[in-house]
Amino acid sequence: MKPTEDLILAFESSCDDTSVAILDTQYHILSNIISSQVSHNDFGGILPELASRLHLKNILYLTETAIQTTAVDPARIAAIAVSINPGLIGSLIVGLSFAKGLAWSMNIPLITVNHLLAHIFANYIGNPDLKPPYAALVVSGGHTELVCFNRGTEFQVIGKTLDDAAGETFDKAAKLLGLPFPGGPVIDQLAQSGNSSFLALPRALNRKDDHNFSFSGLKTAIKTHLANQDENYIRSHINDLAASIQTAIIEPLVNKTVRWCKNHHIPTILLAGGVAANSLLRQWMPAAAGKHGIRVYCPPVKLCLDNAAMVAAAAVTKYRNGKFSTLDVNAFSTKGTKEI
Ligand code: KG4
Ligand code: ZN
């Protein structure tokens, strides 16, 4: 493909994936390379210092590979984009420092984006004509937020988790079941042949006027239940346990999002973040929303997980509006969806 649009070279390094992408301003992906740091798997979670060092080790090679495999003339790259919050501070600094160096040496603008907004903007890849109003459910390893965009990139946070994030709950439940990290994809797979009514688990904040989420009670209920069982029980009921846990996490996400959109006449829902890769959420949300004429968009699985194409997608509007960052901009780890 020969793009006629300006190109954005983007970096994502907020957690344990180093990713480099080239996207044009019509949201066509030319390259989206993701290097996942499997070294953390031995530790059952992400080691921040190890993550920073691996980003540093990989980022130049991945950038050279993206340029070489697409045979893009670097002179066609019009801007550098990078996510600068939220995330692991050391990891963010590696990506930002590399992006700053490139922007300075190539004499092109630097565009900094919020990682959660980037997850939402992954929906523009393949749907470049999407327009607000829409609600976005951002469900990742560290975040669970329901936000509503009324116009442009202006938005309000409708609800968020008061404790654990949806992805974190998948990961912690998997750990209790003796399953590997990250737990979400494993539970998703095991749940395919399980009975979701096997174990009754709590749904928190179950009032019609409450748009927040809470998963720590669910985690405690799983822990308490398993404390009375032996390994044999877990092994022989693993599919049913996975299905029960998955449904307990997904059901409030679907019910609260659809209810809010129905009550506020919002016609469109965007799913975003790693948990948007979940097969039950991808089936249930469109089915529930469709009953009220609400349309649901969801990026392909690869674009739900951390990747740099979504960072470039979030940078497109800023590029068009000339909203650039200066080279003294800092990364910061603060949680939440923010326009920056
Ligand atoms: O967005 P993401 O790649 O990284 C963060 O920004 O956190 O999300 C990672 C999270 C992990 O908690 C992982 O278990 C979860 O997304 N996840 C899933 C699935 N695939 C990834 N959760 C449920 N079902 C899945 N298929
Ligand atoms: Zn993410």
C-alpha cells in the first residue's frame, strides 16, 4: 500500500509491552510491532525495573525493524507520538526519552498521549468516521472506567472502579486458581466449556443509580471459597470456576454501561483495553446494547492489548489540530483518563 497521508511514528512502553507503530492520518496501519516481555511470567506479575531495562534493550531494534520492513522513507514521518501516562514510571520514561530524541533529531513535532485514551482511539482504526457522542468502557489491567465523549476529545468520567480493576481481578483470580499470568486470556479460554452457574459469586454496587464498579469483594469471595477446597477440587472444576468468575466480572460491566447509555440516549459504545479482548464481553455487550438500538464497536483483539498503533491513532486529532508537546514534557504515573 502506498499511503498518501502524513505518517506518525508511535511508541508504547507504559507496562510490559514494547511496541512501535507507523500509522497514516487516515488510521491505516503500516506497521505495529509488539514485543511482549515474557521474562515476567516466572514472577507471577510485572517487575518494574526489569520492564524498564527490557524496553531500553528492545526499542531501537523494533524501530529499525518497523522502518525497514515497511520501506518507509523516514522523511515522510511527520510526527512522533508516545504515551506518557498512566503506567510504570521507569517504562514510560524509556519510551518518552527515545521519542524526544527522535523528534529532536528529525526536527518534527512530538505528540504525547494518555494511554487510556489511546486504548479508546484504537476503535478509530478501521472506523475512521466514528463521531461522538459515544460512551467508552476502558477495561485494562490497571483501570476500569466508563467515560462519555460528547464532542471532539472532550469527555466526562461516568464511573470507575473503587478498588481492583477488571483485568487485575482476572489476574488475581487466576493466581488463586494456580493459573499463569496474565490470567485474563487463560480464564477466557477455560470458561468456554464451563458452567457459569456453578458458583454463586457477588456483584457489587448493584444499585440502578450507581455507575461505579467494585471487584475486591468478588476477589475475597473467590479466595474464601477456595480456602475450603483442595487442589483436586480446583483441577476437576477448573472450567466451571473460570466460567463463574468470568461472568461475575463481565456482568456488571455490561449492565452498567448499557443502562447508562440507554438512560442518557447515547447511541454508541466503544470497548477498549486488554479486557475488551474477552470473548464473553465481546458477545454480551453487543447483544445487550442491541436490544436498545445501541451500537457497539470493539477493536480486533491485537489492538485491544497494549500496542503503539493505538497511540498513533490517539495522536491523529492532536496532529490535525497542531497540539504538540515541547521537549521538556515529563512522563507521570498517575491513574485515570486525562486529556493531556
Ligand atoms: O490493556 P492491557 O494490555 O494492559 C494494561 O494497560 O493494563 O490489559 C492487560 C489486561 C490483563 O489484566 C489481562 O489479564 C487482561 O487485560 N486480558 C484479558 C483478556 N486478554 C487480556 N482479560 C479477560 N479476557 C481476555 N481474553
Ligand atoms: Zn493498556
